[in-house]
Amino acid sequence: MKKIEYHKLVRDRIPEIIEKDGKTCVCSVLSQQDYITLLDQKLNEELAEYQESKSMEELADLLEVMSAVAVARGSSMKEVEKIRVGKKEKRGGFEKRILLESVTEQGD
């Protein structure tokens, strides 16, 4: 019998999927603080996976974790989107592909 240790945050249906595959898993429910800590780790994990693969599936996973982080921190993706749009209106987006190479300050 082979046992693999994970200690990682997984999607809600993963235990069900594991058990349908004839395996047994041990899970627990995290405290709110531990949940937020592991969500932050999951953000880094999903970002690294996207950076490596550049796949839209990994980008979607990143959005799912971002949504969970927003809710766990008492907000929502709707609020995050509102903030994003406001920043875009005020400072612009990234469509023009501008590379800032340097800034020179005028001396006294």
C-alpha cells in the first residue's frame, strides 16, 4: 500500500474524485487563518504553473484561486473587477505594450 503526503489546499470535489478512483484520502477543514495562508501559497503555485505552461487552463486556475482569496478576505471578484476598471481608467491598461526604460529628474 502506497501513501503519499500532500498537505495542500485542493478544490472542493477532489476528495470525492479520489474516492471514486478507489483510493482513500484523509482531509480536514482549515481554520480561516490557515485557509487564507494556504490560499496565498496556492496563488504562488498556480502562478508558477501558468508561467511554466502559458496555458489558459492554468490561467483559469489562477482566477479561481483569486476569487477564493477575495471571498476569504471579505470581498468578491466583482469588487476586484471594480477596482481593476477604476485603475485602468485612471492609469491605463497594458494594451500599448509600453516599456519604460528610464526617467530623468530635472536638477535644482
